Amino acid sequence: MLTKKNWEFCLEQFAEMFPDAHCELVHDNAFELLVATLLSAQCTDVLVNRVTAELFKKYKTPEDYVAVEIEELQNDIRSIGLYRNKSKNIQALSQLLIDEYGGEVPADRDLLMTFPGVGRKTANVVVSNAFGIPALAVDTHVERVAKRLGMNRWKDSPLAVEEKIMRWTPKDNWTDTHHQIIFFGRYHCKAQNPGCDVCPLLSICREGKKRMKARA
């Protein structure tokens, strides 16, 4: 398993490789980020941004989403996977925002997790990026990188990955580290054909050493 000293080296390399890592979901405010992150479940950021480029011109507020028939909203996001369920959740959380929060997204992860369609990852993304609250969202890239490195066991849950990374990472760096690991996983340590042969973490990476040995 990876040691804490190894992890500190990883953090240095992540920051060096991707100093400008950021949230790639295009948004102008917390509400747009909430909607975009909900849409991104099992979907690429590229596709979400393509859809929201038009969606956010048409729908500016929670009131706009609840003012249309569900079929119209479904049609507007039809190219995104699970669009029927996501449409239902967007309208439901929009109504909740109107009824309970004056139409404003609360800067509280636990509250957000009570919203329809909003899980821990989505809530962490919103509070960290929209409100600057330290949080570390674990998506498929973060989970893959942590487990390949040996930071976590293969059977560990996303929550276990989140808790381990937070324990070993300075709190002020949680949000930046989240983005840097995502970029590392998205553009370097890819699900298919990771760049092990040119990876600065190869010497301490459990999966990387295994893959390179298999190639020999």
C-alpha cells in the first residue's frame, strides 16, 4: 500500500503536471453548477457542456425549470444518458429551492444531499467550486487513480477513498487536489492505455509496476 510520504510525492507531481486543473463543467453560478453536475452522472463533461450551452440560455432560474412540462425538459436534455430521471430530479430540486430556500442553492453539503438526485459527489463539487468550501469529490477518475496507486484497496467504497485522501491531504488543498487528480486520471492515467511508461509516479505505483512487468 502507498505510504503517506509516497502520497505527498504524488501531490507534488499532480500539482506540477496540472497546475491549472479546474472544474470543466461550464457554469456561471451555483445553480447552474448544481444542474450541470447532476447531468454529468455517467456522462462526459464535454457532452454536458454541449447541452448546457443551450439549456442555460433557456433556463435561468429554478422557476424556469418548473414552468415547463416535463416532456419539454426531457427533450432539451435528451442526448444525455438517463435524461428522463434527470429531468424529474431537476424539476423536483428546483421546486424545493423555490419552496424552502428562496430559489438560492444552500452552501451546505448535508443539505444538498437531501435534494432529489444529489449525492455526496455532486454536493462536494457544488460546495467546493461554487462556495469555496474545502471538499473532495470522488468521481470515477479519482477513485481509479487512488486504487491504482495503492492508496486504497480495490474493494474500498468511494467514501473510503474520499476519507483517506482527506486525511493525508492538507484541508486547504482538498479542492485543488480533487481537480488535479481528475486531470491526472482523465488525461494521463486513463481507464484504457494509461501512460505508465512516462509516468513520474511509476516507481511507487502498484498498478503501474504490474502493467510494466507484464509488458516486459
